Amino acid sequence: MNKYHTDVVTEFNRQYYHGTLTKDHVISPEVCKKIGGSTVYGFELQNDFDKYFIKSDFIKSLPIIVKESEKFHYKNNVFNWPKKLAVRIIKPEDKFGFKKLVDNFCDYEHSDEAEWTLFKIIMLAAYIDRINIRIVTPASFGKDGVANILNKLMSDTTNLYQATLAKMKFALNNKLIFINEVGNLKPEEISNLQTFLLQAGAYQPTYENNSRKFQGVKETIDISNKSLVIFHNTQKYYDDKKQKYFETMFTDAVLDRFPPIYFNGYVKEDFSQEFDKANVADQNRDHFVDIIKTIKWYREHRVVKEKYKLDEEFWGFVGKQKQRSQRSFNIISKYIAEYSENEHEFLTICKTLKNCMDNNMLTYT
């Protein structure tokens, strides 16, 4: 059984963070409560039978250990109000190097190993750096599996389905946001999401949240260090289901800001076998901790200098598309270079990416 089975990584997360409040304990969107005569914004969390109310400023620090708290009641509910907190930290350390990190991470057997490796490079680059991108694949490619694994290993990623404005506001506490399956959004929700995507997709440093104001002043949220990755299946998938899909729901300005990469193939692993997930998680505990340490190290030491460079016109963007799309691909190419052992390997992977950009989604099933 592959150690990156979602159940195994979930079990690792449960074991490692036992007694700790994590994102999995959050049970509410951001709310406000009166505490000691003051209005406090925060989130409700529940761990077994205990409910907690954590201030919005502290939610970004999850996972945390509550060392001291006092109880208060609010609308017939009893909450623990933390008075003393400690952050549960895995310290950054490069245990692998980037190439080995990519090769070890989600090392599923795949029908298209070249595209699977490229996809993993892009996902790790999205967490480490800042990119805006759209990933289009067959349903069985494995994109959601990787998003879920990152969510369980790192404390600041989220995979949003049907991304309403309320969900997006909460998601902005994360470093990497996956936006998944938006076909059932209502017109007003599409409009709200489009406004956000236009700002974030233009690499704006902040997002103005019009829905929450204080004394007439809009709330401004820092998004300068956040990546947005949009996931959806191929056009044929939605045509067969007679559903709307991303390209038909949003303007060209949004589409240009989130250029598509079309991947093919499928994960060949058999995840249906029964196994002792607790034992597999325990056996691979050190491996998962080393993966987390290494990802964190690269996030603190982003790739700045490229080992190999491409011709400026390699990606083929022109006009407004060049202004809006090329930045993400320039960042991705830095991490392809970091992965590559030589210039030949670098150019080979870049050509694979260029081919994935040029492929029309209608050719995929």
C-alpha cells in the first residue's frame, strides 16, 4: 500500500497532532461574539466534547495547543476562551533537496509519469512561491489526491468546493487555496468570486472585502503571499453531464489571469485494499515529518536564481495574455530548473509543460 494513501496521511496527522487544535477542528465561518463587553471576531472549534472560540488573529497559527483557558457562555453554548496558547511547530530543514522532495512526494504509479512529475513540481511551487494557475485533467488524474495530501501535511492549504464568498473569506487564512468545481454556484456567487479572482489573478497584494466594513472603511486582506490553483475536469466531462464549466462562467479577463494546463493520464495505484492505516502511518512518521520540514525550508528559501533560462518568447504569450499569464510560468520554470540535474532535463520538462499548455481540452476524455 502506497504510504501516500489519504487515509494513511490523515492518520499521521491525527497521531502527530493528538491533543492539538488544527484546521480540522474548525466548525464555523468567522463569527463575532460579545466577550467581557467587547465584540471579538473569531472561529469556533470543537475537539471531542470541548468547544473553543479562537480569535481571528490566532487562527492563522494553527495547529496550537491550549495551555490555559476559561469558560464563557454564548447563546446557551459553553466555550473555552484560551488565555495561554502554544504553537505546534515543525521547524524547517532541507532533508531531501528539491528533486528528491518532488520524487518522494505522492509517489503514485501513474500512466503518464512525465506529466505526473511536472504536476507535482507545479503543486509544490504553488505552496512555496506565488502563482495563479488552472489545472484541467480527466477525473482520474489524481489532482484532488495531491491537494488533500498537502492539506493534511501542511497547516495552511485548503481545497474549496463551490467557492462562495463566505468560504473564500475563511480560505484566505491559508497560503495555498485550491478552487474546485464551481459549476453549481448561483449568479451572485459567480459575480463575487469573479471580483476576487480578478484582483488575486492580477497579483494584487491585497483584496478589498466589500462585505465587511468598520465605520465605512473596507476590510483589506493581504494576499501577497497566497497562491490560487483552480481545478476542474475536461470539457467533455461537463458536456456529458450537461453542466456548466469554468470557461463558460467567467470572463476572458479571469481566464487570462488563470492560464490552463491540460494534463492527461490516471493514477494506477489500487487504493481499495484493506490495510492497517495506523501501522503504516507510524512506520512512515519520520518520512512525513521530513517532507514537511523540507517543504517549509523551501518556502523560507524560495528559488531566486535560475540554474537554466528559457528564451523570453518560449511560452508564446502575446498582448494582454503575456502581461497576465507569463509571470506564473516564469515562476514555475524556476522550480523546473531547481528539479533538473542538467539543462537537457530542464528543457525536456519545459517542453512537456508547453505541450500541456497547447493541448486543447476537447482532445481529452
